[in-house]
Amino acid sequence: MRFEVRGVYGGRAEGRLVVSPEPVSFLGGVDPESGRVRERSHPLEGVDISGKLLVLPRSKGSTVGCYVLYAMRKRGTAPAGIVCTEADELLVSGAVISELPLAVCSRRVLEELLVSMGRRGVLEPELGYLEVLE
């Protein structure tokens, strides 16, 4: 299945899909050492996002979140790429300084992707698509 996205920051990314119906905070909500979501009661609590294609409505939290994403990239615990329905300045900044592919999708696409958790995907922001492979 191929889904249309709007590229924000380029580069190809591949990985298993980790899809969240709720926003994620990179400051406090994700452990930068392990790449695991640690926010209590979050649908992804305990899930490792390292090297995955993270699909979420948006990020939330402090301006420090973009630096946490950068630190994750340096440690090898960052997602391979991010797709969101709302790309705020903090998420865009974090993706750019971390050189992580970033794209925006519709809410409908996010809802359709919820059933694709764990499947392999390819994100091509510059070409405008996210493809679910299996």
C-alpha cells in the first residue's frame, strides 16, 4: 500500500512502522539512551522507536525536545524517519538538525496506518509517499 505524504525534510528511510494515535514528547516521554517510549499510560509505553518509522499526530512538549531527538540520533536510538499530521517548528527543527526524514500526512492516513504497526515501510519525503511493504 502506498500513501501520499508531503515531504518536509528529505532523505529515504526504511524500517518497521511504529504508529501512535497520540502525540509523543521527546523530552521526558522517550528515553534517549534506549529509544523506548517511557511516558506512563501512552499507547507506545515501552516500545523501542530506534530505527523505526515513527508515525504520530504531532510531537508535544518543550523546545528541548528537538535537542533530545538530536542526541538520540548521535546515540543511534532515533527513529529512522517521522511522519506526522502536524509538523510544528520543534519537530521540524529536531528532524533537520538530526538529519531525519520528515513528512506530513492526513489524519485519514494516520488512522489507516494504525493497523500497520510492525510492518516494514519505506518513507520517501522528496517523492511524496510512504509505502507499507508487507
